[in-house]
Amino acid sequence: MKNIYKKIATFAALPLLIPLIAMQFTDEVQWGFFDFIFAWVFFTIFGITYYSIAKKIDSPYKRALARIAIILAFLVVWVELAVGIF
């Protein structure tokens, strides 16, 4: 069981390669150490929540709705942190 959490945490680090590589080619992307840590924690929490809730729901319809709700919540928080719409 804990092995899946390690996989989720490892997989959550993969999107962080995008800003890391972008920082090598442009000055418009300026992330600090804590930005990477925060993003990794944010992606990891999203992944664990997504996995845990999807695993507990038996109905395919309810599981799909739960996944959509989790993804939408993730996107709302991500956009809010990025540009502060609300």
C-alpha cells in the first residue's frame, strides 16, 4: 500500500522538470527552491487524494464524478495560486 504512495510522490516530481528546464533557457521563469517544494507537495497531495477517493468508490458513475470534482478543485487552486483570479 505504501509503495503506491511512493510512486505517486515520484510521479508528482515529473511535471517539475518543465520549469526546471525552462529556467535554463529564459529569465521569465524564476522559481526558487521553495516553489519547487510547494509544487511537489501540491501535486503529491492531489495524486494521493485522487487515488484514495477513486479506490473507495464502487460505482463507476460516482467514481467518474469524484475524479472530475477532484481535477476541477485542483485546477481552481492551481489557477488561483498562479494568477489570483478570485
